[in-house]
Amino acid sequence: MGVAEKTRRRRGCLECSKEDFVTGESFESWGNYKRALTQTGPRFKDRLLARSDEVAEVQDLRLRSENDMKRTLTWWDLTWFGFGAVIGAGIFVLTGQEARENAGPAIVLSYVVSGLSAMLSVFCYTEFAVEIPVAGGSFAYLRVELGDFAAFIAAANIVLEGLIGAAAVARTWTSYFATLLNQQPNEFRIHVSSLANNYNMLDPIAVVVLALTAMLAMRSTRATSYLNWIATAINMGVILFVIVAAFAHANTENLKPFLPYGPKGVFRAAAVIYFAYGGYDAIATMAEETKNPSRDIPLGLLVSMSAITVIYCLMALALCMMQSYKVLNEDAAFSIAFGAAGMHWAKYLVALGALKGMTTVLMVGTVSQARYITHIARTHMIPSWFALVNEYTGTPINATLVMTAATACVAFFSSLGVLSSLLSVSTLFIFMMMAVALLVRRHYVKGQTSQTQLQLLIFLLIVIVCSSVATSVYWAVSDGWVGYVVSIAVWLMATGGMAGFVPQQRTPKVWGVPLVPWLPSLSIAINVFLMGSLDSHTFARFGICTAVMLIYYVLFGLHATYDVAHLPSGKDNELVKPLPSSTSDVENGGESRSTISSHVDQSESQRNISLPLPGQQ
């Protein structure tokens, strides 16, 4: 590698070569690629069973980014990042939409259900983030516990979730901006009659907003944190005003009937408004930039999500008491409700607060998604060019730019209704996989778990998932109760069987999920149940996206990761060799390479290399 190439890669600039996109023996020639395709079956089996280990995720893969991210964040930063990442388009828009169409005043119960599901997932994320503090978040955790293929499925959904979520927030930003200027929510969108419904309202303002927030995110994580503090503090002040003012103009008659669409409407709304809780996983992706991950991440996640759940329930209740659910506006519910209550000046304040909230959601979302993509690229599931971290900013500029460009394309065309439902199913699917991974982590360690215990663990996991699916399907197709007696009883027996007959093989080093396996199993059941509450069109779109992901994996990701995994010993680091620097890692806000491994237990008993099938050990 020449001096110019070293300089280019250390700076993480946009210049690229073929090796930055296709690395490995399979892509050296068309002949090699054709041979690789003929070996897809054996290679898929290899990748399906292969698992990473904690040391590789925390230490070895970080070398492929050339430069370390700077460790500058504390639990206080992460708490505010939590507020900034979560409180945005979901509460300000979906509350009105789902109260009017699905839940009525019982939308507050929908927020309780979604909040419970989110908190269970937060517990799982927190344990993983403390034990495996890397930028890859759920992708890295699943790669360690469930293997490469499961991690790829998660990675694809993570990218889809981030892209759709940011697009939805950007389009909502436009609606509230129009309201702030006393215009209709669609006033600044361009209607194109030749395009299909839900894709014919073009939104150039959303594209501009995404570009500006990406510029802020690329400059510095610490600078983004400062801006997030300021904007989120203002937003929290507006939220406090919304709650107090709305209750001051409350009319309890607006809560009647409380359940106009029945219990099923509550859960349909809960599945969609789960989008409002999305974004807290952004905190886990900042582990590499956190000074003390084992302390700061649990505090940041648990404090922010507990407060957000209470805030959401109060805001939803206040809105439905201020204005009848039948007339709530679906695009800017809070602003227009205040106007209808005679507080015309207040609707501008609410719109301004909503804009600030959505801006922070976009900033934090851009930061977290770029870090996801960076770590995914380190494994070569996507081109390694995305893994480069800029030497001067300490941020992954390449990943940020490409993700923003893709998000802008989606935001320009797609309506909020299409985006929010698809986002919810993707998010719920990932969090369900996280709960499964947590159970595997606690109950299976290679070399310690017996073959009988492994077989029983796999069987009980399948039963837990299948009984959860059965409950969800029965809810969707029947108004009876007999099916619940059977499916819930099976779930209870499977979870109790795991608690009683599959001993835990691993004790968390710092912080762990309580009541294992009950809480993770409950997380699986609730996430699957909420997925089943979504409409068929959502699953059709989800199926199409999944098919596209699998095609990509078969044609590229599978062979790229197979090549990297089967490099001769000592050759892996030659893919991206660490370069000397005159400035120490510590001076840059980071930590020396020799101390990275202190975050993980390096004993061989804790390093899981493969998950054997039943019958193998």
C-alpha cells in the first residue's frame, strides 16, 4: 500500500478503488465468481452455523475502519441522545392518526403496550451493549449469538428501519413546517397525478432537511451531542407546555366511548405507534464513543426510556381529552387541536417544538445508522468502503453520505402511512430476534453446554416462538378464547421448561436482564403479537424487501463473508492494515488498541466460534 493510498484511507475520504467494494478470492475474476456461485449451498451452510466471538467484534473488526471513533460521551449525553432519538414524528403525528382510525381515546393503552414491549427490548439491548461495546449494535450481538446469516437478516432490517424511519420523520417535518406557517400540511409538497397513490406527493423540503442534518452528523459526534442537548431541552419544554395546557382545556366527555374500536383496535394502533419508540437502539451503537460503556449505557437507556414512556402516555391522554378522536388531524394533530381549542398562538409553539424534536431525531438517527453500516461493512457483508472512519472528524463519512442519499430518495416519494407500518414490522422483527439471542447467550456456551441441553434449548426456543405466533394468528382470525388457553399454556410450559431444565451457562459481568428466561420470552411473545396486529399490505411490502435482501446476500454478501472467514491465519488484517499515527488514541479521545480487549472476557470458555446442530458437539 503506497503513501497516497495510506493517506486516502486514513482520512476515510470518498475516493475509492475496486478493492474497496469487492474484496476476496470470489471476486478476483468472473471465473472465480461463477465457481463461488456453484458452491452457494455449502457456503450457506458454513455461514449459517458460523458465529463470531466477542474479542473479534470489539477488537479485531475495529481495525478495519483504519481510525478509531473518539470516546467523548457520558451517560448524560446518552440520556439526551435517547430523548433526541425517540421523541419526534411518532408522538406528534401517529397519535392523531391511530386515535382517529384504530384506537380512539384508548390510544393511551396502545402507548402502554408499546412502551412495555420497548422496555423489555431495552433490557436485552442493555446487557448486550455492556458486554459487547461496539458500533454494530444488534447486528454485532446477533452475529455473536445466532451466527452470520441471522445477523445479515437483522442488518438488512436495521438498514431498512433506519432508512424508512428517517424518511418518515423528514416528511412529517414538512407537515409541521407548513402548519407553523399557517398552511395546510401538504401545501409544500408537489402533487404528481401520474404517480400511484401514496407515492405522488413529492417532498423536496424533506430532502433538504435530511441533507442538513447529515452535514451536522458528519462534522463531529460531540458537536452533534451539544446541539442535541440544546434542541431537546427546548423540545422538552414544549412537551411540558403541551401536557399542562392540554389538560387545562380538557373535556372528559371526549373520552367517551373509550374503546370505540374494541381491544383489537388498541393492539393495531400499538403495533403502528411502536414507531414512536424506535430510535433508542441508537444509544447502543454509540458504545465505541462512550467513555464508560458498562455504566453509561444502562443509565442512558433505562433513564431515557422510562421517562419517554410516561411522557407519551400523558401526551396521548391530553390530546384525546382536548379534542374528540373523531376530528383529530392525521398530519399535525397537536397543533390543530390547540387551534380548535381557541389557543391559536399555542399551535405555532407546538409546531416549533415538534420541528425541533424531529430535527434531533434525524440527527441522532443519522449518527446511529452510519455506525451500524460501518460495523456491517467491517464484516464485508457490504463493501468495506463504508467502514472507513475519517481521521479528522472521527466519524464514518462514507456511510453517512450514502445512507442519507438513499433516505432522501424514499422521503421524496413515499407517504407517512406506507412508511410507518413497514417500519414497525421491521423494528418488531429485530427486537424479537434480540430476545432470542439473549436466551441463547445465557443458556449456551460452546464447550460447557451439553448436547442434551443444547437440543432442549433449541426445541424450547422453537416452541416459544411458535406458540407466540399461534397466539397472534388466533387474535387476528378469531373472536373466541379457547385458542388462547392452548397457545398461552404452551408458551408458559416452554418458558418454564427452559427455566427449570436448561441451566444458565453465563453470568453477566456488570449488568444483566432480570428474570431470565421469563422477561426475554415475554419480549418475544409481545413483539410477535404486535407484528400480527399489522395489516396484510405491510407484510406484503416486508416480504418484497426481504426477498431483495436475500438475493443480495446470495449474490454478494455470502461469498464476501465466506472469503474473509476462510483467509489463511494472519491474512485477515492485511485487508485493512492498521496505520501508524503520531497522535495517540488516548489523545484523540479514544483508547489504545492494547486495552480494547479489557471490555470483554477473553477466556476460551466465553469465545463462541460455532453453534453446532443437534447431533454435533
